[in-house]
Amino acid sequence: MTDLSKLAPNGQEFLSEVIERMVDAICVVDLDGRFIFVSAAARRIFGYEPEEMTGRQMIDFVCPEDRERTLAAARDVIAGQSQAHFENRYVRKDGTLVHIMWSAQWWESGTMRVGVARDVTERKRAESMQAALYAVSEAAHTAADLSDLFARAHEIIAGLLPASNFFVALYDRRSGLLSFPYYVDAYHAPPAPRALDSGTLSSEVIRTGKRLLLRSDAQAPLPTRVKVDMGTNSLDWLGVPLDGQGGPIGVLAVQSYTGDVRYTEQDADLLQFVSVQVASAIERKQMEERLRHIAWHDPLTDLPNRSLLHGHLQSSLVHARREGRHLSVLYLDLDTFKQVNDMLGHGIGDLLLQEAALRMKKCVGSADMVGRIGGDEFLILLDGDTSATGAVDTAELIRSILNQPFQLEGHRVRVSSSIGVARYPEHGADYKQLIRCADDAMYTAKKTGGNRVCVCANALHDTAQRAA
């Protein structure tokens, strides 16, 4: 056995030398919660010189989110319950977070807490990254839609780094617009969509495909094309590209408006790691939504198809019955569509259907639905209208708008329309009855010369007798 007295004739100096060389920090806290001793390792772990911490309240250095449970653990130690593996986060002098594992014990005769602090940030970082990988993968499969996915991603990222102010920007290559479908910020409302060449920080991340970290204490030079971004009063800004299969599809970004939270290259690494998984999840959800949209919409006009219309009408009828209100169905046919196709070709005919669809959509409210059920026939649900005259007025507006000339690839085209109107509950108790009544009324309009609106003539009991 080694005789320490031979190695260290002066025991106090020897002990001090050992403590100074320890990788872990030794901290002593008095009954009032103040540091009365901090070893040299504090410099590496906390970023402070030991004398900067001595005399100050221990809790002031703890991450605000961890303070309550840290104080609870301190009370347990004072009560004689040693803590062997308590973990919390401290805010370093540079504003970054460090994960600490504590071994702490109460020294009764000295009325103080003695703790050994070990920096476990790298271990926590590896664990968090692995957990984030699994969490994003699960969210990709279980999130109901993109909004749900973004909220879940925010939750996951907030577990890795400060993310109180967080947003997702998505870039649409077809329109050239950058939109902000998820935007959580303490000071700013979600920005409106903007062009990629608008010169924002987010645009720069997409343009370069590289992450961008701005700190108020070390401003990086920016290209002259970069102008003021949203979050203009942020102290720190960190954005990383969402790299899709064909290049950047958007940006994940966090912002800080307080010097207590500073972002580092390590934070950028974490956000970049998560962004790879999030980008894959976004593309997966976008593909699912595209396939769902294709299944329920007409490929030519992008209007709801027959299946979606019928389903929506059935759902609206359930609500109308429950609430004791009315709704109306319009059945529309373009009177001279066949002649346009025969004279000018199917290409012009397709353009006519597309333009007619756009005009009809502008005539109805947000609660209503315009759909194509085949050929030149359209079905319109007026779910926001409660008056019979209102339904007829809307039908007349549509007829009048469709009567105006169309300019289609150099051709001036005019068409008229025949529209039938049926109302719930007067003309039918279910969606099939209502559609049949509106269809009958539309044929009445065509037989009487077209270019007119007709209301279903049959009451509910007459329709039921005829169906029998």
C-alpha cells in the first residue's frame, strides 16, 4: 500500500492538488443555497471561474425549467437523503446548456451540501438524438396530417434545444413561394407567403442548402441579397435546410429574443440531424395528401368528384337535421358544351370546363362546395344558405357569370347553362332524393330552352310516392 504521507508531506496541499486535477467539479453549498466552494473543473463544465460562482445562489445557474425539481432534490439532501444520480441542466456563462449528473450528500457537522458534478452533455446528446430519431419516425407514421407532424416535430426539437420560438418554412418549386405552415413565436404573427428571392434568412438557407447560425455576440457576414427577416429583433437565429430527394424543400428554424438562450454549432448539429428525419416525414405526408387529393378530386378541374360530393352532402344533411336548418343542391349542365368540343376540339373544351369551374367557385361561400360529377355536369352544395330565395339568387348569379364570354387560346367562346335547384327538407330527406330532384329540375330548364334556373316542383311526399 502506498504511503500518501511520503507523496504529500503537506496533506492539505496534496488534497488541493488532487481536487484541482479532477475532471469532475466539487461544489459545496451552504444552508442558504450559496456556493461556498467550487473546484477548478467548474471552469470547463460551467464556463465560469470558481470565484465567479462562489457566494452566488446555486439555483441562479440552473436552467429555469429544471429549478423546481432541483430545489426539491436539495431539500431531500438536507433531510439526509443522499442523491447518487440526480440530473439537471445548468446554463453556462456563454448561454448554452450543460447536462450535469450529481452525487450529493449532506454534511451535518458543516451544515452544508457537498456535491460532485459530472458533465454528461455528450451522453445526453447521443441519447436524445437516438430518441429523436425514433420519435420522428413514429410521428411520420402516426401524425394525422402535416399540421400534426409539425407540432410533433416542435415537441421533439424542444427536447433537444431551446425552441420556444420555432417555425417550419416550406418551399413550393411550382409557385416559387415560401410559406410558413407552422409558426410559433412570442412576438410575431405568421408571415404571409413570399417569393424565394425576397431575401429573407429562410430563403438564403434554401438557396444555399446550408444551415445558417446568427448570434448577436458574433454576427456572421451576410450576402447583400439578404434583407430583414421575420423575427427582426431576435438575438440569435438558427435555421437548417429540410433536404428532400430533389433538394431543399424548406427550413426548420429557432429564434431567441433573450441573452439567456444562445445557439451554438452543437445546437445546429442537433437541429440538422432532426431535419433529415423531418424532411423525410414531410415528403411522406405530402405524398399521402396528394394521393388522398387525387382519390377525391376531378383530375381536370381539381373540383371535388362525385364520391367526395356525395359524402360531404350526407354529412351536411346530418348536421342540418340536428340543427333544424335548410340546405340547397344545384345541378348544372352546360347547354352548348358539345358544340364547343365538336367545333374547337377537346383541348378547348377542357379549358372551358376549367374556367367554368373557377367562375362557379367564386360565386359560392366558404361553407359551400362545387363539384364535377362527369362530362359538363356539376353539382353545387349550398350549405351556408338558409333561404329559398338565396339559393335561387346564387343559381342566377352562376348562370349569369357563365353566360359571359370565355377567352380560350385566342377563341372567344360563349356557353349557357341550365340549373336545377332542390332544397332540404322540402324536396328530399336524403342526398339521393335531393340530387334526383335537382337533376329533374335541371332537365326541365333544358327542355324549356336552357339558359335558365328551375326549382324542383315536387314536394317531399310527391317525390317519395314517385320513388315507390
